Amino acid sequence: MGIFKGKKTEETKVKTIGVLTSGGDAPGMNAAVRAVVRTAVHAGCKVIGIRRGYSGLLEEDFTEMTTRSVADIIQRGGTILYTARCAEMMRPEGPEKAAYICRKNGIEALVVIGGDGSYRGAYEISKHGINVVAIPGTIDLDVASSDYTIGFDTALNTAMEAIDRVRDTSASHERCSIIEVMGRKAGHIALWCGIANGAEEILVPERYDYEEQAIIDRIAERKKLGKKLHIIINAEGVGDSNGMAKRIEAATGLETRATIIGYIQRGGSPTCRDRVFASAMGARAVEPIWTSPRRLR
Ligand code: F6P
């Protein structure tokens, strides 16, 4: 979790907090929102739900949340608060305006649920005097300060099952399959699925050296030994799966297909692990806001 301290103010408890989800949605975001709202309301805070992430904050798209507004969402994928990528927050005036809007609406602290870009936004807003607690929510597992990000486990399991299915048809047709998974510039989903799905090759942006000839040689070698099924898990950060499939087919004579799994990895009901982590992080995020004075310690 990220705690970004705003300006030092007088020693009274925070009464109103805002909560938003930002960037790519991730299964478990709803569970985190639920935990934030219920913990905060229980502590006597008023909770403002901010729709569509930072875009909604800048447009003052607010809704007051109660324990009832987060009923029946722990099991749901996506985010009931909606989400967006906000270009305005990348400009210097964006975070300043966001802090001004928080003050104008009596929002004394913010809880931001999102990934890398959302964390940067949270930090920038805090520079303008608003305390922000950030909860890591992204399927990519690419938030530097956290070992875990909400949504990663669900996305992994969804991708793993999809790859098993591609494997079945690939085996029947004696093909080579390149399966591309999400992850932006990070190869975590590819690495985990590559191991869990027993892939012959795993390409991750952190390690891949673009020596495609070496991959072709290994496939040709395995083919000679009688191997009929070849699974390559390719990370989005490496990309070019279709091009790669054409080149491998041309070089090895082996029918090769590319499958880009895409957005199904971001949807679906969160796994137990994602629900539990999201609930724990959501509750924990509120603690430093209400248990301490306005200045986060
Ligand atoms: O951050 C989650 C993620 O799904 C990445 O894996 C991917 O690169 C990106 O979001 C896609 O973003 P968008 O929804 O804007 O296409």
C-alpha cells in the first residue's frame, strides 16, 4: 500500500474520505471498495464515492456511499465506481485541480485503488496537501512498492484456463501456438502461466533478447525428436505474436497460430485470494486516515 502524506494540518480526525478506482479495472476492486466504505463508515466517517477515477474527481462526479451501497459486490468483477485513464492528471495542473476539488467538497483524504499510473497521480495530489492512501489494484503485478496487486491471481487463473483450452486444440492439430497474455511492460502473468501451463518457451520483456532464430532452432530440434505440440507464452510487453507466428511457420514448416487472450483476463469474479487481499487492504487503508490526526504519520 502507498501512503502519501499531504500537508501538516491541525490535530483533528478526518471526517470525510473519498474513494476511487483508476486505470485498468481488476477483479477484486469491488471487494476493496466495499472494505474501505464499511471500515470508514464504521469509524464514523462520511465516504464519497468518486466515479470514473481521476476523471470523475476532476468533474466532481460524486456519490455518497453507505454500507448498503457496497452490498452484494464482493464477488463481482469490474468496479462499481467505474474507472478511466485520465490524461489531465499527467499535466501539472491536473493534480493541483484535484486537490482543490477535494478541499472544495470537504474531502480530507483519498483512497485510490489502481496501478502504477494511479500511484503517480496519488503522489502528485499529496504534494498539494491532500493525504492519499493507495491500494495496489492491477492484474499486472507491476506496482514497485508491493509484492501483490489485487486482480493478479484472478487474471492468472483466467489466462491459465484459456491457455489449457488453446493447448487442447493445438495438440489435436499438432500445431505450434503462441499465446499472448497481458501485463503491460511486466512479464509476471506470462511467467506464471508459462510455468503453470507447461510451456516450451516463455517470453517476458524483462528477459527476452529477441533472438528469434534461437526459438526457431529449438522448435525444429524438438520437432525432429517427435514433439508435436509447442506452446509459447508471449507477454504483451514483447508483443508481435502474429508476426512471430508467421515467421516460425515459414522457418519450421510447422503450422503456427497466435492467440491474443486480451480483455477476458481483466473480467470475472475475483478468486478467494483476490477477495481476501482486497478486503484486508481496503480495511487497512482506512486505518491511518481515521485513527490518526489529519496529518498521516
Ligand atoms: O493494466 C492492466 C492492463 O490490462 C494491461 O495489462 C494492459 O496493457 C492495459 O491494461 C490495457 O489498457 P486499456 O484498457 O487502456 O486498453
